[in-house]
Amino acid sequence: DKDGEVEMNKNWKIIVPVLTLCMILVGIGVMGIYQTKESKHPQIANAANITDKSFETETSTSQPSTAEKEEEPNSDPKREVLEQYYELGVVKENVNYLNIREMPTEDSLIIGKMPKYCGMNILDKLSDWYYVQSGDIVGYVSAEFVATGTEAETLAVENCSKMLQVIPETLDVHKEPSEDSPVWSKLNQNERYLIKDQVDDWYLLDFNSEDAYVSAKDVVVGYYLPKADGWTSVKDCSEPRRELIEYGMQYLGVPYVWGGTDFSTGVDCSGFTLLCYAHIGITLPRTSYTQVNEGTLVSLEDAKPGDLMFYTDAEGTVNHVAIYIGDGKILQSANSLHQVTISAYNYNTEPYAIKNIIGD
């Protein structure tokens, strides 16, 4: 057996080299045949290359490198404002304000006002009117003054503002960013205010030309467009009072400018009341803390459209004035919103004093 095993090994030493040589020759022949086919049919090789490139492209597209990700520009956070609307309309930039009417006719009752760049959801479209919702107001507006589609989206992103919105029913306003700081005033639920700065867990507001702080945990922050204010035409008052308010309403959306007394460039709170009263022939002192000395003191129950409402700072000094327009609303040039706007009469605090300037 051992001899036989040795003989077998000798035979394999001869057979293995021969088999190896045969395999090499066969391989060379196959390669020659493939190259011949490739030269006659180059599209075969090209198809293989195209498939490989397509795979590489799909792979790189679906899984970009870290460097490529870093080079991608960040999306504009202001575009978040578009998510608040399902069919966006925006009051055009050449409009100071737009009336919202009860019915789609020019002589229908006015039920609200929209300032420039006001946002709305378009609920229905008529030939010349849109049926819209903005804030809590639902009614009809002239389609001529409303941007839609891409134009509306561009206006919304360019003109929205970063603001906070109050969550609880009322929110304490502090003079300093601390719970230990005395409470100066209160903000009402769903009111919105422009953010001046953030200090730790507090937001700094420009509050009637004074710094004020509110807790960040009690507000939601986002980008917002102006919303409609509810208001019906002045009635049950004298002609001078009606003329005063209708004149002031023309300037909704005019920017707040500290010290301003010109509607073409901007007005502060007392500059606004000064110009409105001048229109009906009444001269007022320049500032809120001097205007408060005019007229006759009246109660909230006896207040009439056209009376002036005064507000104070944390120390109790008069620093803000607005025109009462009835139905619990005031017309004011608000620093907190940087424009002439309609607000609740107690939008941040109860008025310090109400004055009848007109005399009737």
C-alpha cells in the first residue's frame, strides 16, 4: 500500500502541470473571443459602463457626502409663515388698509379692517370678491387688492415678523428678566408682540417705548403676518367724532416712529392723536403726558368713540395714548407692533385715564 501511494503521487506530479497549462490556454481563448465580440459590438461594454455610472449617480444623490450637506444653503425660516395658510392671500403693498364687508357689495356693512400685508385664507372666489378669514374675522374683500399664488408667498416671506403669541389667559409683564421683579402689566391671551431681544429664558419687548420682559415658557414664537381687526362703522355719535375716527382709520399700517408727526414717514402714539384731532380743528399738546391734562375725565362706561385713553409705565407715569373707537377697541400707533393698528382697549393694561376732548 505504501508503494502504491508513492506511485500515485508521482503520477499527480505529471498530471497537475498539464491540467494547469490547459486551463491557461482555455482562458486565453475565452478572452480573445470576448474582445472580438466587444470590438464588433461596443454597445455591450458601453451599456455596462452606463449602468455603473447610473448606480453611482443614484448612490451619491440618495446619500450625499457630509461636505455636500454642509454646502447646501439653509432654508429661510421665514417660510414657516406659509404653513399657517391653506390658500394664502395677502393685502397688496400699495394698500394702506382693506375693508372686510358683511356681503360682497361696496355698500355692505364694514365688519373689519386689514392693514397692508395682512394675511388671510381665501375660502371662496367670486368674480370681483374673495370670501376670506383672517384672525377671527370672516367676510368679503375686493379681489383687486389681494395678492395670491407666488406673489402672495413672496410678500408673506418678505414682510412677516418674528413675534411671540401669549398662551395663558393673561401673562405678567416684568420690568426686569426675573420672577422677583415687580409685575408691571399683563398681556392678554393670543395677543402678539414683536420681540426685541432674548435674555436667558425671557423675551424683551418694546412696550409703549419702555423695556419689558415676559417669560419664554408662556409664549409661542413664530413668524406672523398682520391679521384683520374687527370693527364696524362708527354710529350713535356726533359727526366730529365719526369724522375723527374715519380719518384715523385711513392710516392703519403706517409705521410707528418715535417722535414722528408725519403720516408719510411715521408717527408715534401722541403724534397720531395730534394729527387726527387737528383734522377736526382741535389742537392738542405734543406728548401723551401733556395731552392727559386736556378735556374732561370720564369713566369707561361713559366713554364715547373719539375719547382719548391714556396708559402708564411701571412707575405710573403716562407714556401712551390712543383713540377709543367703540366696542371695546382703540385705534393707536403701537410701538409694540411698529404700526398704527386696532387693539382691545385693555390690550396690555386698563387705561389710567379716559378724557373727553371734543366736549359733547
